[in-house]
Amino acid sequence: MKLKHSIYCIGAGLLLTVAACTDDDDKQPVDGKELSEEWYAGGVNGTTFNATSQAYKQPVPPIEKDAELYRSFMRGEHISDRSFVASEGLGYAGLGPAYIRKSCVACHPTYGGHGKRVTEFNTDDSRNCYLLMIYDPTSPTLALASKYFTGMTQTRAVAPFKPSIDESGIKLTWHEYTDEHGNKYEDGTPYSDGYSYAGTLIYPKITIAQEAILFKDFDMSKHAASIEATIGIYGVGLLDAISDEDLRAQYEEEQARGYCQGVIGADIDETGLNPFYPGKHPGRFTYLCTRATLDNGPGANALWNITNVTRPDRTYNYITEEYARVMSQDADVQRVLGQAESDIFSQLMSRSLEPEMTMEDFDAFMVWHRGIAVPAARNLDDETVQKGRSLFYETGCTACHRPSWTTRADYKPMPSLSNQKIFPYTDLLRHDLDMYEPGRARVCRTTPLWGRGLLPVTSGHSDMLHDLRARNYEEAILWHNGDAKPVKEKFRAMSKADREALIRFLEAI
């Protein structure tokens, strides 16, 4: 079904050897002033002082100081940027049979950021970073339709195979929403005052035509669809370096306090999946905390399941058995391949396919994935920013957006990221935000806030939240309900000057 091709390797053994840098060597004064620790969002060893359009793609300082590791980082970045193809000898082979995107950068167009809000679900649009999910709205857990579709629905395929859903039958529409306050602050000012869309809030709906579904016995009228934007990937190595013990302690602390009680990710057994920390770990990655460590995290899996490119630890296709059954029975597929149904099905469902990516190249990808630095905070000494910082704390935002963590003392995959005091502004737990989303799960992991103020610089937009419904920081706050509603209401009651100061702080961190 797919042709074997080995990506050019740069060599193995580059993951572990990074000498730790001293704080004194790497602290960078600005305008001759010594900086406080809060400027170093990713800790001294995980922060870049780059605030340009390239801010989300910089290596952590220790990587820049190690020639071999830097080569590995750049090789990993190259792998993330290249589009995979189906044919042998034409570059990065191995795409398909079904797939979601051809490359990592297609979902993360600014390397660590995400795409922008769009009005058409078209995966050929470089701005579109949405992933599609199909689920049962009558299920208490809104269970995915996993008999038919992969968790992230595949809307592309390599001929002669066909996608699970024809994208021409997917309709994305945006609808206005009016809250109980008429989309106004207590002082009468409309939300997003000064913008062309002042006084409005919006949310998306996805509908899928029955004829666009590959599976003839699947009833779309009994199911629903939702979209999620990809998550920023800079700094994920530092989040991975937070110990399980500290994460569990945060959970226990929130349960004891009686409000904003986050839900910790379920324990995931990663024996055989994580060479550094086998065993069970609480989920901390993805919007629903369904991945526990970076070695079995969204990037490690996405490199495989977004493209369906196999490697030594993933020697099978990311497809459902139902997809393999339908494709093996398809007359066009049989004719083009010149094979019988049983042979096609056996190949599609094989657990021992030839790897199309070497483990050395995957290791280089993980050096890149783990080693992307966090942009330093900016303008923290500005008077308005300082006022906003005080409001952020006083209003109670830190109940979920925990400002700082200290990474574990012995982070084995990249030792230089050990013992770093970082400022991601997240508790890594899920909370019920009760956003207006009929039939969709309401819980969502607290989004790390570090570096997001650079979205307009790196990406040309400020779209936020899991489906990019918020067009700016202001709307992101105003969509907070559920656990965060008391804090949102305090924001609504602020003066315009105080609201602007709080947002200035968010833009600075």
C-alpha cells in the first residue's frame, strides 16, 4: 500500500547530551537593567529573547551551544516543515493511505503557534489548522464515532484510496451569540469596543452532508461534528519536565480549596512508549489531557497519525478496521492495485509494515519538538503592565492560570531543562468553562499563556481558544464561564482602564 523510503539520517545519540548552563552565564539584561525571573518565561535555559516573526521557532539556549545537538534540532525542524509524499524517490515518502495533513507545519504554520479562524473547512488552505471530530451527541461522554473514523478525522487520501469524508461536503459557519448581559460591560460599553465587530461574540458550527460520508451505513443525522485548532508547541519540553508529583499536588490543592477544582488527566501506562519514564503518568497534553508525556504526546503521535508515515515504533496504519474493510471491497481500489479484497485488507491492517521513517530521524524530530524555546516576557516594567499584573492576581485568574512551576531535578531526555523556574500560567488541569457549545464536551485544559502576546507578530492574527472563536484577549476572557465565571464577572465590572491594563499584562507575558 505504501512504499518504503528512509529519510536521510543525521546520526543517533543526540538526545541526551546537553550540558546545563549556569544562570549567571545566560541572564540577559535589557537596556542595562538586570531582569527579574519573571522575564524568563521558560526559565534561564528555556527562554529566547526573540520577539520577531521567528519567535516561536528558536532553540533553547543550551541547544545553540552544542553543535551536534543544534544540527539535530535543525534536522528535526526540517522534518516538521517538509510535506510527505506517496511515491518512492520523490522526497519524504510514506504519505497515506488516508491522512489529515501532509506535514507538521500545515497544522502549525508558525512552528509553535496555530493557524487562524477561517470560514471554509479546506485543508489545502495554509491558514486552516482545524482538526475535525465526529461524535455521538447522545452519549454522556460524547463518545467519538471510532468504529468508522479515527479520532482526528481523515479528510484526505492517496489514490486509489478515498477519504472518510469528502471535504466538499463539510460546511463551517459562524454564528453570533448574545450573553445574558447583552454583550455589554457593567458600564454600558459593548464588548470589543472600537473593533468593527463591537458588541458581538461568535461561535462555529460544523455540518456534514450524508453523501460526503464514505461509509454507507453511517447515519450522520444521529451524530455531530466539532472542530479544534492545534495547540502551540513551543515550550512543551518544559511542560513535560514538570514532575508527576508536582502535578498531582496541584490537583490535590485545588480539590482542597473548594473552588475552580480542576480535573487531572487519567493515568496512562506508557511502558514501551517512553524510554525515559516508563509506567503510568497523568495526562497533561492536548485540550482534554489525553497524552501524558512528550514521548507519547501529541507531536510524537501526530508525526505518525497526521501523515500515516510509519516508523520503527509505529509499524501500522492510523486507520479504522471499518475503513480498511470498505476500501478493500472498493472495486476501483481492487482494479488499480490489481489485488483481491483479502490481500488489500490484510495489508491495510498489518501491524508489521516496513518503517518509512528511521528512528534516528524521529529522535532528531523529538530534539526539535522538545527544544523549542519560549519567548521572554516583554515590557514587564511598564507601569500599565504592572497594574494589569496586580489585577490578574487580585481578580483570581491564577486559580487556574498558575503562574510558575519548577521543573524536575533530573529531566532525563534533556538535562539542561531540569531545575528551571518557568512561567507558563497554567495548572495543566481541565476545567469546565461552560462555553456555548451545544452537544460538545465543556471541559478544557487550562491554556498556557506564555508567549501568546506575540501571535499578531508571528501569525498575523490574535484568534484564540480551542476553536478560535475569540478574536482577541478580551473575547477569550468573556467566553469564560463555569469554573471561571466569577472571575469573568469581575473583569466585566472593571473600569475600561483596568480592563485594558489586564490585557496589556497578558500581551506582555
